[in-house]
Amino acid sequence: MPNEAMRKEPGEAALRALYSFALYLLSPFTLYHLISRGFRVREYFRRWDERYATYGRQPGRPCVWLHAVSVGEVNAAAPLVNSLLKQRPDIRWVITTITPTGSDRVRALWGERVEHVYLPYDLPGSTARFLQHFRPSLMLIMETELWPNMLFGCRDLRIPVYILNARLSARSLRGYRLLRPLIGRALRTVRCVAAQSAADARRFQKLGACADQVQVLGNLKYDVAVPEALDAFRTAFATAPAVPRPVWLAASTHEGEEAEVIAIHRQLRLRWPDLLLLWAPRHPERFARVQAAASEAGWRVGTRTRDTLPKPDDEVFVVDTLGELMAFCACADVVFVGGSLQPIGGHNLLEPAAVGTPVVTGPHLHNFAEISRRMDEAGALRIGQDAREVGSALEALLADPVARQAMSTAGGALIDQGRGALQRTLALVANDLPAAVPAISPA
């Protein structure tokens, strides 16, 4: 690692001490957080030892460590991890997340081919125990996870760090303003910030990264892989007794959007009485609540886990599983992507476009500003400024197969045009991958 990244800057010790002291004072609230979340998601009651970096098993050989905070970041990392698993099967992988849904996604994608633990809280003792136990030779951070003690700990142990698919919204940049003196110092310890866009690169430099640390490599989400069994799934859906009929999908919706989805579906069914809503809430703890809300609205509700595919009399079908969203997107005539009618920042707009389905979204898109801008300019996205406009856009597309086909073509072309970040990222980290372990031939 360059000497500039290894050097401690003036004022670092005092800022770290103040930050760590504040974290120790707040540490009792981490227990409150785990308990309160546990009442909604039982998994938060488990594996507390990992949250504080206490491990009963013996450490293994050094690893490549990738951190992806939750499902979206794990999915973004999938093309990279899959490529490296194929190229370098000798590498031991440790993947950390913060959320149980992220943990479930890691297991669904890679099973026992990788190790998974939760990222510990950024307390000095926890970070030190984590690094001593797993002994990473390389750290890869997905998108935006800037934990000062962990970054300084990697610097002190001469572990190169890359921030990949890096994004930083203007809103997030403002959120870092109080910690900017410390975050900036921590950011300058990393080997490279591989930004999604020039705008993200500029914001990382405003946060404290040096110009020569930042490269614009594009967005790994454009390298999205279509599920292998997609055609078979789509055929099974199309030949089920419940279809053919018009179908729309509400994807990655949040609590504050559920009443609006119900109102939109009720309005659309005035025109198409046999319209089917596929509904995939963002968080598993919402599955049962969404099912109950749709039932209370007076509709017959099926679910993926109970019914496999929609039945003829289903009016709403809840996708209460993880990892199948793209497959169900491919079965819909149009998709609404949630997290956008509330100031959450939106969710992945490229996944439905990758399977050829037109996309509608709300106005709150700060987490996907560059992608939404490019899709809008290409004619691959319709943005409603509120729930009423979203409903109108869905109605117009359901009524116009020519417009749907045009959006599908535009979305596919945009994704093809955007691909390439994966190969650039692989080339970026290649020199810091561990040396290949030679195969042992049988005696």
C-alpha cells in the first residue's frame, strides 16, 4: 500500500479517541436495537457474538473479505464474487453483512462456498478481534460503508482496501458533515474508490478522498446476470391456470407505500377486473402484513410459499421469498419499483429492465440518481411524482403493448451499453488478490 495511505495524519488519534469514546457510551443502545428489531425479525435475536466479534471456532487461513451491508449490495457484488470464485477457486471468502436478509441472500447465492458472519460494531476492540480472527489479506467494500475504526485497523495491518461500486448521494454527503474530519482521514487510507459515476467521484473527493485515489469504473449493477432458469420459470407461470390476464408487480415496497399500492390496484381493477398484482415487499417482516392488508381490502390472496404460483381466483399474489424477484418481474407486464414514494431513495431499477419488463417508479430516487436519469433519458423509465401519477403511468402501460415493447427495447439497450464495470473492477483488484495456492497432485 502506498506510504501516503499508511501514514497517520495529524489529529487522527484525538478524533479516533473521541469517536470511539462516543461509541462506547452508545454501545448499550446496540442491545436495545437488536432486541427491538428482534421482536419484528426473530433473526436479530441470534448470533449476537458476531456483532461483538466473539468467535468460538479457531481462525482459518487468511481470506479475501467482502462487506455488503444488505440484499441490494450482495446482489451488486454477485457478478464479481461469481467471477472470482470461477477464476480463483483456491481463495477463501468471508462475506459480511449487517442485516439478516443480507445474510440469507449470501447463503442463497453461494451456500457453503463462502463464509458469512455479521460485521461487528465499529468499536476498537471488536474490530481488532475481527481482523485478528479472519486475517484478511484484502478488503472489498460494496458501495458506501465507511467505518473509521475498521478502516484504520486495516491500514495499521497493511490490508489493502477497495471501495467498489462506490456511490455517495448528495444527501449522504450532507449526513457525514459532523464526522467529515474523521471520515476523510479514514477514506484516505483506502487503496482505491471505484466510483459508479463522475458525480459520485466528486462527492467522495468532497468527503476527503484524494483525486488520485478515485476512479470512475461504472456501475456493477449493469452487469446483472439473468437467472439461468428464467425461460422455464416464465413458461411455467404463463401456462398456470391463473393466466393469461394482465399482471403488474409492486417490487421492494416499504411500509408507508402499502396503502398506496392497494389504492392503485383497486383503481386499475375498475378497468381490468381480472388484473393480478404480484407483490414483493422489501423486507421479510412485511410479508405477512402485506398479505393481511390485501385480504382486508377484500381480495383473494395467494403466496409463493403456500401456493407456488397464482391460482385462477387470486387477485393478489405475495412473493414471500428472497432471490426470486427478477423471475417474477419477467412474468409481469409492468413493474413498479418501491422505496420511491417515500423518501427512501429507491431500489434497483435495472433488474426488471434486464428481463425486458417496463419500469415505473416514484420521485424519491437519490440512491439511484444516475441510473434513473439515464433510464429516463433513454425512454426506459416512467417516473410519477406521487401515487396518483404512478397509477396513471401503470394504467397507460397496461393499455399499450407497443409502448411496453419500446420501453423493454430501450432498457435492454441501456443495460448492454452500461456493461463493463465488472471487467474493469476485476482488473483493478487483480494485483492485490492473494497468491494462487498450487494444487497438490495425488501421490
